[in-house]
Amino acid sequence: MQSTTTNPGKQRKKLFKAPAHLRHKHMAAPLSNELASSKGAKTLPIRKGDTVRIMRGDNKGFEGKVSRVDLKTYRIYLEGLTREKVDGTNIFLAVHPSKVQIRNLNLDDKWRKNILGRKTAPEKKDKKQKDKQAKKAEKSSAKTKAPVKEEDEPEIEETFEDEEVDEPEEETEEASQDDDVGDEE
């Protein structure tokens, strides 16, 4: 179980000494809107073979395939994203996964397919929630028939209210006549 701390030094130590299974989770990036709606997940860890688009930084808008994922430095490398060194050699530029958006998933891995299979699409979630609410409503109406009576009661209350409004006015008129009679005597 992970404990939380507000000490920045401890947070950095946890990040840099994290085991591989936690490092993999830190390498997650958001999915594009189309993928998120179809797969039912907002984020997934980046893997080699995914197609991503850089959303921030100097290379904003660049789209390429992930050629390497470096868990030690928390960086990914994209095909075609290089720069030339002074001596003329080309090197790949490192990009942090929080700065990219996954555009296409590499589903060659059976474990990754299972992960996506466990997640349900938002449409399915909405249907499940609506079904649950409908069942709850059916159960509550089956236990008590109070909702039907409540609909009848407001009509009855309205008729009583009309009569009650009329009655106090009559009482006040009678009371004022009695007061007048009492004043005369």
C-alpha cells in the first residue's frame, strides 16, 4: 500500500526508487477522445508500438510511433523525432509521457487486450446505471404503493384548502358582528 506524504524530498525519492510495476503506471498518458469513447478508458500506460501526438513543448503537433520506452528516466522516444548533434550524428529526443496523447494503440499484447476487455465503454456504463436505477424504482414501488396515494392527496388537499380559506373569512365576519353587538350593549 502506498502512503502519501507532502514532503517534496520524500516524493522525489519514491518516484526515483519506485519498482518496475509502479514505474509502468507512471508512464500513463491520456487517450484521444475517439479512443477513450470506444475503449472505455481515459488513460493507459504507453508501450512500444503505440502512436502518440505531442501536445506540449517545442515539438507540439508531432505524431509518431513509440520506438522505445525508458522506465528508468520516465521518457519515451518517437520514430522521426531526432535532432542533429554538433558532430553530425542524429539522436532521438526524449519526451515525457504526460506531454503526449495516445492516438492509436498497439494491441499485439494479449495482456493489454485483457486490460481493455475489463474496462467497459461509457455507453455500457450508462446503460448499467440506468438499469440499476430502474430496478431500484421497481423495488420501491413494489414494496409500498405510496407514490400512487401521494398523487391523489394533493387534489384532496387543494379542495380542503379552498374550503378552509372560505371558512376563516366567514368566522371573521361573524366575530366582527359579535363584537359589534357586544359594543352596543
